Amino acid sequence: MSAGKRAVLLAAAIAAALLCGCSSTAVRVRPWQRGALADESMNPDRDPLAAAMIEHVYFSREAASGGRGVGGSGCGCN
């Protein structure tokens, strides 16, 4: 491998390390912020009836069932 290719690979590796989301400057949740994040309103499934209705509409429209949060579904074009 030539020196030019090594330099490009090294620069790409450094750029990837600096631009990735898992860096040493990760967001830290302060103790006084944890109460707000642990609030029931932050729970996406806090209302079981509304969650069931949303799932019913979604799966009726997509002609698929199960796998909530997983990509892919049928189009219902039988």
C-alpha cells in the first residue's frame, strides 16, 4: 500500500472517530434533570388504549401485524 493511500485511510479514520456520536463529549444527564426524564409523560406507552388504537390504525393501513418498531411491512396489494 502506498504512502498516499495510507494517509487517506488514516485521515478517514481520524475523521470518523471525531465525527461519530459516541465520543468523549457525550451528553451527560445532570441529577436534577433525571426527575424530568423519569416522569410518566416521557413514557411512550403511558396510555395503553391510545397505543393499541395507534397500532391498529398502523397495521390496518400497512397490512402487516406484529414487529412494532421494526422496518418492513406488506403493502396489502393482494
